[in-house]
Amino acid sequence: MTRWHITLSGRVQGVGLRFRTKMAAQQYGLTGWARNLDSGDVELELQGEQYKIDACLEHIRSLPGVRVEFLCAEEIPTIPEKHFRI
């Protein structure tokens, strides 16, 4: 199990990304959270098995209307949680 803190830049706000990220995280059995930043970026944390996190991020990057121009990711300590929240 691993946890990543991720910031996405590009066309990531106003395209339903937080809700669609929550749906993808649930589909892959991941926990974490997502929020919009004042800068126009989206910040999120994903926790679960690494291959599922990789698949979820690939899914997010391929969503219609979303254009991720930059992704910054940092591995952080896992925490006990049961859900993905917005």
C-alpha cells in the first residue's frame, strides 16, 4: 500500500475532474481526496496498491475535456481511511 500527493495542472477545473476522479478512485478501490486550488490546479491524494494508482491516474489523464499539462507527485505516508472524498 502506498499514498501519493498529486497536483495536476492544465485544463483540470471546470471539467468535472474532482467528481470523475472520485468515481475512478472508487472503481479502482482507492481512498483519498481531491480539491480545487485557487491557482486553477487540482490537488489530490490517492492511496492503495501502486498498480491501481497508476491505472487511475492514466484513466484521469484520458478523460474527455481534461488536459493534464503537468503532474507533480510525491509519495507520502499512508493513513487509515475508508473512502475517497471531495
